[in-house]
Amino acid sequence: YKRQRSMLGPLNVYGLLALAGIVGPFVLGLTDAVAAFSELGYNPIRDSISSLALTPLGWIQTIGFLIIGLLIEAFTLGLFFSIRRGKGFGISMGVLVYFGFGLLLIGAFQTDPTGTTHHTIEGTIHSITATTVFSLFPVACFLIAPSLKRDPYWNGLFLYTLVTGALASVLV
């Protein structure tokens, strides 16, 4: 008699890697909030989130992007080695690897200041990477969902992934 355990059930290596993917967005949200609330003139409607990196506490946001990039790579590694592969799995893994790497690049290369006419290489890398990774992320969510649904250790993330993909589609 084999008992099925949920993926997050007693935390094993794959459960910890899954948590890395779930915790990452909260870490980034927290670091962004700290940077945003420390900057008196910051307006989330008017100013881009990336502009926070140009403030005195912008290094906190940079650390947040570097951490989430590494956590997404760990999450992707856990998926790659532990999940029953379904349709779209290979493409979703490639997009998730690119997404994690892209978040590292976004953190490493700051945006150009708003209103500037001179675009730096650093700002161009930041802008192109942000546009592509955030546009491709919902695609990765929807492509990995069938594999999550059919795997008993990962199916607990199926609904979370669909909701995340839908929210990301709307926000992009």
C-alpha cells in the first residue's frame, strides 16, 4: 500500500524547491514595498517600480530581484527533476529558466531615469529584459499547468499556477 503525499506534505527537497517558487514573489513584494514606502515622492501610478532602484534605498529592491531570480531557478530545477512531464513541459522549463535569469538581469541593470533622453546600455538591457520576461511569464504558467495537474506531488500548485498566470496576463 503506497500512500500519496502532497508535494508540500512533509517537506522534502522538492517541497523546499516548490516553496522557493512560492516565497519568491512575496520576497520581491516586501523589498519593493520597503523601497516604495521609504521614498516620499514615489507614486506607484505615475512612477515605474523599476525607478525605485534609483532611490537611496534602491539597493533593497535590487537584492529582492536577485533573490527572486535565484528562487525561480531553484523552483525550476525542482520541477525539472521531479515532475511527470505533460504537453508543453519542455517549453515551459525553458521560459522559466529565462524568467529567473531575466529577473537577475533586471536586478543587476538599473533602469534609466524617467524623462531622460539619453538611454544607457544598462537601462536598455533592463527595459528589454523586463518586457520580454514579464510577457512570457504567463505563457510559462499556462504551459506548465497540465504537468502540475497530472503529478500527485505537484498538483497542489495547479490552481495557484492558473491564478498566477491569469493575474500576470492581466497585469502585463
